[in-house]
Amino acid sequence: MLNIENLHAHYHTDEGTDVHAVDGVDLEVGSNETLGLVGESGCGKTTLAKALIRLLPTNGEIVDGSVNFKETDLTELSDEELRKQIRWTEISMIPQNAMNSLDPVHTVGAQIVQAIRTHEDCSKEEAWNRTRELFEELGLDENRVKDYPHQFSGGMAQRAAIALALCLEPALILADEPTTALDVVVQDQILTMVSELQDEIDSSMIMITHDMSVVSETCDKIAVMYGGNVAEYADSETIIKNPRHPYTLGMRNAFPDISKDTQELISIPGSPPDLIEPEEGCKFAPRCPFAQDECREVTPEPEEFEEGHVVRCHRADEVEYLQEEASKRETWAEMKDDQGDLISATDGGTDE
């Protein structure tokens, strides 16, 4: 359904430099498939999603690559063609902050009705009936369709935003951290509802999150992003149980294991890279305990190991060694930055 090839999206700065937020991404999403995009804040997940339907801010631009959706390259469509033919009807987005995405001066139901009638030839009564049905399916009282956003709780607002995104039964849903700031019980309810509705309308989804537990439970495949690149890509079971990239291994260390009585999680030291005119070499090298001279000097190319398991790392073939050493706290505890200062694995920053 969706094939992303060598996609580059930059933000232009006032100083004349570019932030390489998405820096050569290759991904595929099949029909009725859920792909998880996981990584730290600032790794390019949201920029990638917004670039697919060209909703980047005014200083953002796709500078290279293609986005083939149902055999149509979306990068070649005009803004008008994209608005009429693709957005909402074929590809919709569940935003990260539901309350900010809803218009405060119109009722929630009226906003959904407007979206339906803008893209479909139907009566106002038919649109309102569909809105009420969506509310019921998402666990909202249908009588709340005439309420305003400020009358909704956080969980209710998130459900309303999901109803708005799914009202035209799109083929692809871009879910940008749809459960952020919600308690775990409401998170589970919303993720279950989204999955059920996705199956009902036979759509695909890209789930954007920093939470490994969410992607492991909801996604068929996972792409681990770092510094604007896909560091590792495979089916969910492989990423969770048999990762090869040191960054993925580090993220797994910060993911609690409920089978153990007690455990002290191991964080990845340092901070995400500066993406303004990045230099050659692996972007994770400054934070990687396994980095060698080659890693700092030569940008690694994606390499496929088992079928469908793609890794961007010079040492990915040393999987047993990497997995064993990455599980040890001391592996991450005594790293130094370029200035020779000790980087702490306990607070995620540089010791002073």
C-alpha cells in the first residue's frame, strides 16, 4: 500500500542551515498492516508522518525521495490534489495533542459532520447519524456530540480526535502517540478500540510512539528511528526478542520485564544528535559503547540479515556479542564524550 523510498525532509533555519530531520528513510506498509515507528523525541518520527501528506510547517520541505501510495507518488501531487484526493479520505492523522487539534468554537460533532460532508455527498442527517455511531463505537455517549472540546476530559478528547480521523474510513491511519498523557487503563482502552476499528474498516496504520510496550502489543512490524534514519526494521517479535542494533538494545534495556521481581533499568547515556548538517559516520556512535573508528568515520548502509530484518550498523553481524554486552550496566556506565567527559548511564546526561 505504501512504499517510502530514500525520503529526505529538512527544516530550513534563519541561519541558512538545514535540519536533516528525515535523512534517507526507506519503509513499506502493507494492506491491513500496522507499522510502529519508535524512538526518542527528536528522532524524526512525527516529521516523517507529516511529510507523507505534506503537513510540515512552512520551513519544512521534502528535498528528495518518493512516497508511493497505491502506485501514486504523493510528492508529485499538487497541494490541491493532495487535499481533495488523499488527506482524510485515503490517509488521515490522529494528532499527538487531541485537545489542541479540536476547534474550541465548534461542537465536536459539528467538526466531524463538516469533515464528512466536505468529502462525501451525503445529507446533514446522514453525517450526524454516522457521527453518533462513531461516538458509540469509541465508548462515548452519543448525546455528547453537541458538546464543545473544553467539556471533554483528556481521554474523551482523544476518542473524539480518533473519531474525526476515522470518519471517512481511510486506507492508512497515521497515529502520532495517540495515548500520550493518558493513564494506562485509558491507554489500553483506546488502543483496543483503534485496533478493532482498524480491522472493521480494513485499514493500515503507522503508530508513532516512544513506548516499546505499545508497539510490541499493537504492531506487526517495527522501525526503530534514530537521528532521522531507520536504525533497525523487522517484524515486532524480532525487534523485541532479537535486535541487532546497539540503539535498539539500549532501548530494550529501558523496557521493564514483568517476569522479574525487581530490576534497575539501564538508560542510554548522552543525548540525541544535532541534525543540522550532520557529519559522516554513524549518528549513534557518540553514545554507542561498541563504536569503533569505522563507526565514527563511515556512514553505515542498511544491510538485510534474516528476511525482512534490516539494520544500519557496522557491527550488526556480531549479534551474540552485542546482545550479551548490552545487557550489562557496566557496558554503558563508563562512556566518554568527544571532550573526554564521563557520560552517565544513570541520568542520561553528561556528568559535570
